[in-house]
Amino acid sequence: MRRDAARRMLPLVVLLFAAVAPLRLRGQVQFVAHGLGSVSIDVDDQDATSGAGFGFLAGAGIRLRNLEFGGEYGQHGLGDDRKAKQYGGWIRVFATGQGRVRLYLVAGIADYRYSPASGSRSHSVGGSVGPGVIIPLGSARTSLLLEARFHSGFDRLGVISSQEFLSVSAGVRLAP
């Protein structure tokens, strides 16, 4: 099932890049990619399997002025015996201003697949939201990306469940 989702996303990303390639020649669109390492913290203190762990996010997309959007894949460790895989998309809305350091708000929607060491696997469509900052590293093409997100499944809104966690990420953003 995971391979099917990845196979479905790849043609969409390629189609997206092909559709906007002529616009890039005019300087209106910029391609971006990011790779982030993260620490994820399960916020359910009632669940014996809650905890924290390491993870990653990788994504690619396009930038139009103060807006970026694209697809991403991630994996989040939520303790010794549980993890969440994320297949989805993101959008970054940058604060106005033209400084080198750029603040933004990131939001995402994804299919989260939870895998406990014991018990049955589950999945939930959910979302994430949080602040971030981009700090250029030498050139405008390579930047440090720092962000924090709250992730939640949409199936149990209004209650803290084992499908909600925080992630704090740092990594590199490339704009070739």
C-alpha cells in the first residue's frame, strides 16, 4: 500500500514540474526541495506507548512569490515501539518583507500510517500546522530550514489521541 501511494505521487510531481517548466524560464516559478531531520513527541500522556523519537521529512515543490507548495514523505518515531509514516502535501506562506531571513507558516495534509510494535496498524487522514524560518547559507539557493508542526488526525477532532504529535525539524532547503 505504501509503495502504491509513492508510485501515485511520483507522476504527479513530475507532471507538476513539467507543467510549470515554461514559467520558470520567465523567472516566475522556482523549484524547491527540502530534507529535514526531526524530533517527534507524542502528546498523548494517557497512552502507554507514547514517547518521543527521531524522524525525517523529504519533499519537493514549487515557489511562487510568497507561497510554496508541493508533496512530501516523512517518518516520525513516537517512542520505542511506535512510528508514523506521512504521505502528503504542504504549503508555506511567507511573511511579507524582503529580508534574508524569512518567516513562514506551514500547513499540510497527509495520510498518516501508524505502526505499533504490537497490535494492529491504523491510518488516518490528518493535517499539520506550525511556524518556520528560512535562513540563507552563503547563497540564495541553499538555506537552513527550521520548523515546528502540530500533527493531528481528522478522525478524532476535539480530543487528544495517540494520533497527535509535535515535530521539531531542521534541515536543508535547495532552490536550484
